[in-house]
Amino acid sequence: MFRGIHFVPPDTKIDFVGMRTISWLVSAFLTVVPLILVATIGLNMGIDFQGGTLIEVKTKESPANLADIRGKVSGLGLGEVQIQEFGAPDAVLIRIASQPTEQEQQASIAKVKGALGETVEYRRVEIVGPTISGELIAGGTIAVVVALIGILIYVWFRFEWQFAVAAIASLIHDVTGTIGLYSLFQLEFNVSSIAALLTIIGYSLNDKVVIFDRIRENLRKYKRMPLVELLDLSINETLARAVLTHVTTFLAMLPFLFFGGETIFGFALAMCWGIVIGAYSSIFVASPLQLILGVRREAWSAAPASAKGRGPAAARA
């Protein structure tokens, strides 16, 4: 009888927790270095957060003569101007610094169109004022912080505080690592980047909760097993599901990364990286942290009569 393909053998026994010293050094690197990159190199803030005007044009010649366009636009007295190729040799993205008033923003667009004339085709024009960009930065920061606080409360309520702290520590590791990716490659950091961060947080948390749930089950089942062995057993038992989930999701993101165009390249790259770093933090960071935080075995091995207030799952333990 056909039983399907096992991508991970059922009797896999990898000593993940035994590699915790190396994995924690790697995690420290992925947490500290991104902060240094942001402090030194900074983030390439998009029009959403920086404010200003974005004009996408298509030139009649291919490849576009960036030097000629830069010469025409830079002499208009509009402040900082950035001009770059955008996805195709004949596609050009023009960024103009934020102007003091909306009327001046509109006037700056008219000046650019007047300078370029009929030599280009205008695909889109976006204007974001400094007030709106400031609100977007604040809103994006609040969204990430609220998500992390909500996760802390949820995991604490469902498991124990040790699991909640481990989840938040590993998720912060995922967030800083992803932000470091944006800083290192100077990818445009905009509203879609915040969406990518929130998606990575949710996806990574789901993986961690699955492993935590197996740890909880094994704490009830194996009351005398050393904690190191129990954590390894729990990770190995959920490894097949984690591998299949992450690989299929990663493969689903690859077409967006290679064929989605410049507009969503940053989002797709962040998602691919987030899938990898989320899997790493679930296995090598969140679970081994239980050894440091001192997860209480007796919290899950208590008699049913003393499990009052822990919900139906604890009452069945």
C-alpha cells in the first residue's frame, strides 16, 4: 500500500538543542548587526515615509539615458532628486524631495513634465506630504509593536510566560534581521515593507506555536525525560511539518521575487528571507530558550483537579 513520500524520516533525531551555543551566537549576530547597519547606513525610506513626489516614466529609447534625464531635472531647483532605472531598461523612477506646500508639489510636477516634454510616457505620479509620511511612520511602528504585545499576551495565556518571552525574543530577532536586510541592500522601505514584517511575524508565530504545543504535550507525557532531550524530541516530531510548510511557501514566493517586477521585489525578498529566518528562530532560538527561562514541568503535569482555570486542554492533562 502506498504511504506517501517522507521528506523527513519519522525517526529523525537531530540534536538541535545541543547546537544552542552556536545558534545563539548566530542569533546575536542577526540581532546586533542589523541595528548597526540601520544606525550607520540607514534605511532607504520610500515615498510613503519620506514624503515628496514620485514620477514613473517610460522612455521612447531603450535603454533610458539616465544622465540626460538627470541633467534636465536636477537643474529645476527642486531640491534633492533621485533618478534610477525601474525594472526595465526603458523605465525610469524619478523622486523629488518634499516641497513646503501642496501647490509647490504640483508645480514641481509641472516643471518636470515641462523639462522632459514628449520624450517620455508618464505611467504614474504619486505625492505624499510630510504630515502624511509622518503619520505613516508612526502608524507602521505602532502596528508592529501592538502585534508583538498581542502575541505576548496570547502566548502567555495559552501556555506559560516562559513560552511568551521566548516567542517575543525570537520574533524580535526575525524583525531586526529583516530590517537589516532592507538596510544592507538599500531596498525601498515603505508601507509594503511594514506589511511584510507583519506577515513574517504572523507566519513565524504559527510555526513557534506548533512546536510549543508539542513541547507542552511531551511535558505531560514524559515526566522524567531530561528537558534537553524533550525539547529535541518535540522539534524533531514537528520537523516534517515545518519543512514542508516552509518549503512550499518559499517556492510560492519565488515567482513574485523573479517575475513580479521592481514594485514588489522588496516585499518578495523580505518574505523569502522571513520564511528562512522564521524557521531558524523557531527551531534554534525559541525552543532552546526554555532552558534559560526555566519552563516549569509541574505546570503541565498537575492532576486534573488542580488544573482549574487553565482551560479545557489543561483540564484533560
